[in-house]
Amino acid sequence: MSAVPPFLDHLVLATPDLAATVAEFARRTGVTPVPGGVHPGLGTRNHLVGLGGRSYLEILGPDPEQPEPAAPRPFGVERLTRPRTLTWAISPPDLDAAITTARERGYDPGPVHPMSRRTPDGAVLRWRLTDSGHAHPSGLVPFLIHWGESRHPTASGLPVTPLLEVSATVPDPEELRGPLAALDTGLTLTTGPVTLSFTVDTPSGPVTFG
């Protein structure tokens, strides 16, 4: 099993306090995540840092400059009591074909939705992704994403902390191996409470976030 999952697009580190979590990440790694953009109508915004290649970390939290959204914020960030790596996304070469294949193998990634966000320079990025609310409740089975004609977030010159490993604990690892295989990806799994962790390389040595 590779230490980095195949087709990894990004990891989602959700937080109830975006500014504090960005500052803590910078303190621990020596690299400061940059503003990614806002999610209009959803009440969230993000900061990004590259993980090497076409993978990145999304630090997502409430946007105090947006009005209270009509529906709960993505990933329930307003209910979190601390930062947590909640889930991850893969970007297979062909999104629709990957969904069809996964369903044929017995795992349904869920319906596809269009989304967008505005970057600090005013550009609008648009993408399609599978419904994370339909995924495994642990968050350990990734949702799927396709960036279409939009530039990938890593193409904008993000600061980088090289990713060394992604791993998880879950009460029953065997429960997840089928869905992961259906998506042609994988994750290092051990037995324990539900936790998703990643380790990045820094000038001071490896640093792990959970």
C-alpha cells in the first residue's frame, strides 16, 4: 500500500476558527497557507497549501464576512470544537467512468453536483464532485472531483509542504477496503477510533495533523 493514496486531489482539514488554524499550521510547518477563496451562499472560505504534484490541503472554516447560510455549512464546521481532518477527495482521469465502474463493483459514490468559488483575484473556479453526504459516514472513503476547464488549485503557485503519508484508523478496516478498491484508490488502515491523519515534511522534520 502506497503511503499516499492514488489519485489524491486534496485533503480537507475543517476548523471552527480558520484564522487560528492557518496560524497554527504555519507555526508547526514554517509554511503559511494562502487564501483560496469563498464559497458563496455556503458560509465558508478556505486557505490552501500544496502537498506536491497535483495534491493540496484545503483548510476550511466559517466565513465571518458572509451572512448565516440557509443550510448547515459544509462538513458541519460550525459544530466542530477543534480542527479535524474530516475527509479527502480523489480526481480520477474520467469522473463519470470512475463512478460507473464503482457502481458496477458494488459501491455508489453518490450523485454529482456542480460547485464554484471565487478566488482572491476575482476568478471563478468551477468543478463537479460527488455528494460527500452520500459517502461513508466515517469520511474515510473519498469523494470524487473533476475540475473541468478551471485551473487546478495547485496551478496557481501554492506554497508547498511535501506530503509523506496519509493514514486512518477505523473500528472495522475491512468495511472500507471494498469501497476503496471500487474507486481504484487505497488508504493505510489500522484498527481504532475513526481518525484521518496526514504527515508532511518540514525543515524541522515530519509533522502530523489529525
